Amino acid sequence: MYIPRAVTLVAATATSVPLHSLTITQTPNGFTNSARGWNSFGIQANAATDPAFVFNQTSVEQQCDVLASAGLVNLGYSYCSLDSGWSVGGNGDANGRIIADSSLFNMPDLASHLHNEGLQLGVYVVPGGFLADVNKTILGTDITIGSVCSGNNGLDRCNWQYGEEGVQQWHDSVVALFAEWGVDFIKLDFITPGSPDNGVSLPQNESQAVVNYHNAIVNSGRQMRLDISWKLARDPSDFSIWEGNADSFRTDQDINNAGADSDSFTAWATVQRAIDNYRQYIVLHTSQDETLSIYPDMDNLYVGNSAPEDGVTDDERFTIMNHWLGAGSNLILGNDLTQLDDTGKAILTNSAAHSVADFAAQYPMRPRNPGTGEGDAQQLQAWIGGPDNTGKVVVLLANYGPDEGQGGFNTTLSGVQNVTATWQDLGISGSFAIQEVWQGQDLGVSTQQLSASLDEGQSLLVVMNPAN
């Protein structure tokens, strides 16, 4: 892994841009940390990364067993999440409830297998009732689905008439079935406003689906996470719905490559975009003291397989992890867990790094530009999480390399660059004892700034505690 070529520590001036308090508190469904685990979509969408993978119970169990056998579950990697394709696509059961494709999965057996290993089961859903089920009666009512669900939302499903009698009862019946199986996590996709077109003519507003699924989780009596996607609207009115009902929300489009011939999971240009989309989101919450109740989901993590298969360099893999950790983002792996390489294992099993994730679950990082303390996109960037009540902060310095078209900073500085963040830039003051996270290097005590020489795609992650 990368070790900084030079770290310079010097002395402090007054801050010009105030650093407001930013914290995350308990989410609507009762969580105080972001989700960690594995999701099947990466391998499904990039078939050449693991040609032997078949989306069925056997292959999923093989993948998720690694979370237990490699000790990742002890670091919180507990969710084993099925993406699109686990359920029957064209219809529900006699009451229109979502059902598993029994040729692929036995859901109670899968849940039992996972729970016995300390793991948890996740499922994927989209809004709407099935078009084929409009004449079926919603469980526990005499209401037909077609009387409160009409049209076509672009996903072979009708549009619920939210607020009408029967709509919440349908959602309750679906989530109650999930609870019977032992489901612990629901990914609700294609939510609008947001969710760019991608060839599907979605309704302009599916926000009430989030409310209905949240209510159904509460009514089920089983604690489940609700993760909503993708690249959702960030305006205050919509964000208040996300924050009031979901536990995490996607800040960007899919980060993976896609296609049956794709033998790498992602690309650095896409990662630059994902980081900038997190920046765009979090700067909306930095102009005053603020407490959030939802976690960002920067999409699946591709840091566990070899550099060619991940599609980024080893330095970039560490930088990806640094950003997902510092943001308090979901840490949901999309890799082939049966083929973790040594670097991937080092990234995923470093307890000091995961202590940063624990810190960021309450104190997510926000950008503080070197030289200004502002939050716009830059190629040479600084981020800070905290301080907590002891004065502890987490600081990340990064050189993203030349903008490959989606990074938002539009500069092309090449090679090694010095990245310097003064305490004025970061919005802090005083003396700090500084420790690099990945190797545990003691970088000494500083009273004014942190500086590192970083090559393209490299970053430095440190924890800083008040020295006095």
C-alpha cells in the first residue's frame, strides 16, 4: 500500500470559514451505523468478473460464507443482499405479494443459513404492484389491487394511489412475508425524484413508496434496514422524506461497469464521479450546525479483488476505501469474495480503518479545500470528520489525478503533488497528535498544518487527537 513520501507538520492561524457541527444520529429504523456486507449486483452486472457465478442460492451462500470464514462478520460485514432477479418478475402470490423464484432460492432456508453464521439477509424491491395482479385482493382486505393501483410505472408494475385504503396494507403484507422469512435489509430501487432515466420512463415522484415501506417495517415488528436508490434528489422537501423513513440513500448512479463482457468492476473516472456526488450532497449540510438521521450510500465497494479486476490501481483501492469510510457510507462489497487478494484482505480486515468508519457513523467528513476551507470540487482535496466531544478529528488528504470527465474539478495536474491543509483550512486550532491509519504510523504533533506528497489516485487518512 501507499505510504506518504513526506508529511510536514508546522504552526496555526485563525479560521476564516467556520467548521459547523455535523453529526448523524439514530436512523428511522433504529440504526446508529451504516450497513456493511455484500451485494450480488456487481457480479450479476459484470459477468466476466466471475464466469462461474450463477445467481442462485448455492453461489450466494458460497460468497457470503466468506464473510464469516474470513472474519469480516466480526468487523460488521453482516449483510448478504440479493439484488434484482431473486423474485418472480411478472406476478405475486394469490394476494399479489412479492415471492421468491423457487427455482433459485428458498428464502427461509437461506435466511436460516445466514443467521447461523451471524449474517443477515437482504432483498431487492421496486415500487408498484404487478400489472398481472390487478384482479387479486390485498391480504386482509376486500380491496383489489387494480382499484388502488393503475397505469404502468415502466417496470411492469402499476402505480399505487398512495393514501388510498389498501395501499399501506399491501406493503404491510409484503414486508410481513419478508419478516416470516427472516429478511433483515430491504433495498428499494428506482425511487424518484432522482433515479436518472436509464431507458425507463419512471413516474416523477415515487417518494411515498419509501414512507409505505418504512411503515410496513415498523408494522412488521422486525427490525430491518431500508436502503433507497438511486442518485436521489437532495432538495429539502424530498430529503426530509428520505431522512424521515430510510436508513441510507444512494448519492450517485451505479458505480460498476456493466455488461456480460466486462471483466473489471469499475473505473477511476466513475469513482471520481461518485466522490464528487458525495461532496455535492454533504456540502448542503455544512453551512450551519446540523444533525442528520440517514447514512449516505456511495454504492457498492470494489476494493477486494485484484487491481485489474477491480478496475483501479492498488493506490486507488485504498483511496476508495478511505472515502467510503470517512463518509460514513454503507460498506457493501460487490466483489467476488471467493477471490479476495492480499491487498483486498488488508483493506477489509484493518481494524483501525474500521474504527474510522465507526467514528464517521456519527461524524461524517465534509470537504475543506486546501487554501480556502471551502467545499467546491478540487483535484487536491482535504476532508474532515468531527470533532467529537474530545476534540478528535479524522482528516483525509487526496490527489484525485487529472479529471477524467466526471470529477467536477476540471484540472489535469499530473504526477506527485503536495497537498497541504492548514488548521485554518480545516476549521480547527490547537495541537494535535497525528496517526496514519493503515500502517499505524505516528506522525508526531502539529500546531498548524498537515501536508503530504501524493501521486495520482493516492490519499492519506489520519486520526488526530488533541495533544494537550
